[in-house]
Amino acid sequence: MSKATEAMKEEKKIRDEQRESAENDGMTDAAETEQEAAAGKTAQRADAGVSKEEYDRLKAERDNLVERLARTQAEFENARKREARERNEFRDYAVAGAVEQILPVLDNFQLALKSTGSAEQLRTGVELIVKQMEEALRSLNVQPVETVGAVFDPRVHEALEMVERNDLPDHQVFDEVRRGYRIRERLLRPALVRVASNSQQKEA
């Protein structure tokens, strides 16, 4: 074998060794990178003062709280819908109770319209119907606002006009144009009235 051939073989051997060394270095670098990443995670947990067991426990607790929150929101929405439904049912029940009291009055009005009696008989019938209606309102705790003879009260009266009347006390209601009503202490509508204005009392 010539010296040239031996030199070529020696050079090839050196290149193969260098390539093998480079490949080993690459594998080592990858392993080192993976180890460094794992070490980084461990370091992060260590920096936070949380072990893997503690981390898992906190994560499970968080998931449980999220689930409870979602369940609570669903329960709240169901309660809101139930409350709205019950409120509507109560309103319908209250309206039904009021209508039940008024229906007999309507029946009598319809009978009066079919009546062929005299004007006086019709008037008497209407007066009876009005009394029946007033009784129905009283059963619903609806009371008329006091007017004629009372002192004008802007909280429950609405003055249609002021009329000079020296025979009546100043600011006394002497005529009711439209009756006002209240239910217990709540005003449903004010009474429309005429009010006396006594200039002599004002001058005195």
C-alpha cells in the first residue's frame, strides 16, 4: 500500500470521528435543553413555593369553585324566572278577584238597557246599580275622597275653578265634579272640585 493511500484512509477516519463527535454533541444538546426546561418548571414551582401536589390541589379547588359558580348562576336565573311567573300569576289572581266583584254590576247595567220602564223607573234602577258598585269598591278597600264641605287639599283634590262665595269659608269645597278614590292610603285619582274663595275672610 502506498503512502498516499494510507494518508487518504487516515484523513477519512479523522472526518468520520469528527462527524460522530458532532452528532453526539447534538444529542447531548437536545437532552440538556429538555433537562433545562424541566428544571425551569421545577424552579418556577419552587419560586412560587408550590409543590406539584399543592399545585394539583389548588387546580382541583379552582375547578370546583368554577363549577359551583356556574351552578349558582343557573339557580339564580331559575329563581328569577320563577319569581316573575309567580308575580304574573298573583296579578292575574288579584285582577280576577276585582272583576268578580264588578261583574254583577255589569249584569244589572245590561238589564237596565233592556228595560222598557219609565224614565223614573230607569233612574231608580241606575241608583241601585250605583249603590251596588260602591259596595263592590268598598269590598276592594276602595274609598271615595271626601269633597263637599271639606277644606281644599291639593294632595287629594284638583280644583276645576275658584268661585267667589262669601257665604262659605275660604278654600272650602262646595261642589264635586268628578269623584276621587283612594285604596287604603294610596290615592288612585284626585277628586275634581269647585272651591269657594271668600274675599271677606281674606281681608279680615
